[in-house]
Amino acid sequence: MHIETNWAGNHRYLARRYVEPQSIDELATLITGSPAVRILGSRHSFNDIADSDDLIVGTAALPSHIEIDDAARSVTVGGGVRYGDLAQALHEAGWALHNLASLPHISVAGAIATATHGSGDANGNLATAVRALRVVTGTGELVDLRRGEPGFDGAVVALGALGAVVEVTLDIEPTYDVRQRLFAGLGWDVVADRFDDVMSAAYSVSLFTTWDEASVSLAWIKERADRQSHVGGDFFGAVAEVVPRHMIAGMDVRNTTEQLGVAGPWSERLAHFRYAFTPSNGAEIQSEYLVPRGRAVEAIEAVRALGPQLRDVLQISEIRSVAADDLWMSTAYGTDVVGLHFTWVRDAPGVEAVLPALEHALLPLGARPHWGKVFLDADGVIGSRYPRRGDFRALADRFDPDRRFRNAFVRRVLG
């Protein structure tokens, strides 16, 4: 079986062979029989994190069970299950997750391994909901890890370096409804002067911009229907939209989840895009930098100054907030962060030409790039942003002593 590119078509995978095992035993045999292995989920990363010198293992044919434990308020799923399927099953059973990423198309194991996130001042990234993991290690052993056990906080956001995550147990809560509202023309002066007020005004707040415009083009807020709304007819002076909008001009609004204040299940509102449609634009490249919350306004102003340089390769940017956590390799480890996300046109040379200026502006502010998106880190400073990197390296050596899962991407991170 042959595999070529990720879903967006910007990255061609490197591997000698690609196999989709149908059982955990077959997976373990494949791992121990190869000198170099990487695991591939829904192909939504944009960089070389899944590349291998020998074998790439796909998760599509592995067990995809969804088992809800009402008493424990948890759900256990196969690592390759996609959030869209999980969300529907949970809602139908009366349960919910605390948040979703903008795309429901991504796999559970892949999303948590890269610290993928949604938005909300009080919402940790998707990995913070993980209660337990089952991993096939580099020696073929099946290992269970539970929250509170030694090494657990290092094993959740693991960049695929410990082994193949075949099962994940997540925290759940009773289901709830969400409504989305859009507001146009939020002033940059308001963003600078009242940033904390803006980002904390709703359960989830996203600001969309092309950076060289006079105001933020779209504030996209999501409110839980079971909580009091703090947003009235406008949003800090921004005007409420009366027709649905896609965040990228010219794209079909039918791809986005329902807006204009129509309440509906969390499973159909927390993601930006409908599960049944192509997410975002499709033909694109993505980058994201997570900046410590206290430096967010500086970072926004720095990127605004670069607006004219970004214009020709940028489709849209999104500003989101994520709560701090204790997961060693999480982009929000130890600090609340603000994500500055960039959806580029699919022009790799053009994107690589603007990234040096962007990283020169953001990395000195303590930015950590999203693990699954395109970044350069020309000076090799990213790994040093993680105080527990040494502990993570030791954990990876324990789970994978022959370093089968340590590809070029992981080696760059670990040093």
C-alpha cells in the first residue's frame, strides 16, 4: 500500500512502506520488526512530524470503539477515532467534551499528541481531557498510563515519540447547547487596551484578521446556553452580523457550523467547520505560534507591523486563547497562552520566505509553535522552551529504548 500526501497536499510523506494493521498484535509485530516507525492518523499535520526512514503505520483499520462509562464520567476510544464521530456518539448518549478544535475531522490520538486546541480563557487544550492512555511501546509492550501516575504528564503530548497510542480515555460532562454569534469591525485599539476583557467575554472567542486591515474583520464568539451571556447587541463596539459568514472571503459558508445565535448541540457548534464538509479551505498551509498570555498584545502589534509582508500568502489568521496545563510538552505548559494562527495559501516557497520575519518577531516573546504545523526554528530554540524536555527525553528512552519512533522531527525537538 502506498501513501503520498497529507490532507492539504503540502507535505509528501517520507517512508519506504505504509501498512494499516487490523489488530494490536499485528501493530506490535510491525513495530518490533522495523528499525524506524511513525504513526499516522487523519493526516492533518502540515510538517514532517509523521515521516519515517522505514515504516509508517496507519490507524484507520485498528479498533475504533467508543465506550462510555456513565458512572466514571469518562469515554474510552480507539486512538484513530475522529472527534466528529466521538462528538456525535457522546451527544446522543447525553454527554459532552469540554471543547473541540476548529476541525472535527482530526483523530483523537493525533490531536492530543500535538496539543491541538480550541479556544477559551478557561479551556485547556484537547490533551487536558485525557484521563488514561494505552500505548504500544517501541518494544511491542502494551502499557497503560493513568492520570496521576509517574510519567503520565509527559506521555500525553508525546509527539509520537513513545509509541503508538491505541486507546485514550477522556473526561466527559453532561451535554450542553452552544450558540455562535459573529461581530464585524472590532477596533485594534480595543484589542490592545481591553484584550483580557475581549477574550474572556464568552466561553470561546476567536478573532479573525488579515493583519493589514483597519479593524479585526470578524469576532466569532461561542456561548454555552446553560450559562449567562455577557455579550449584548454589539461586541466592544463591533457590529453584529445578520447573515452567516465564512472566515475566509469567498469561501462557501455552508462549510461552517451554524451561526447567528441559533442554539444547538455542542457537537455541532464548538468546531468552526461541519464534519460533513471539507474543513477550512483544503488547499492550504498552516502555522501557529502560542505566545504567553502576558506578551499577547506585544505579539499582535508585532504581527500587524508585518501585515504588508504577509498579504500575498495569507488567507486568514485567527487569535485564540488557551488555558495553562501541566503536560510537559504542551504548548501551554505552565502558562496561559494566546495562539496566533496563520492559514496560508498552498505556496511553500512563499510561506517559507515570510516565516523568518514572523519568527523573528514572535520567538523572542516566548512563542512556542504548534507541533503539527509549519515552522522553521532556524536557531533551534524551541526545545529549550520546555522545562521538562530532559524528563521527556528520558521517558521516551524508557518507552522506546531502540529509538524506533525518534524521527528527524523528534530529534530536532529533543536535541
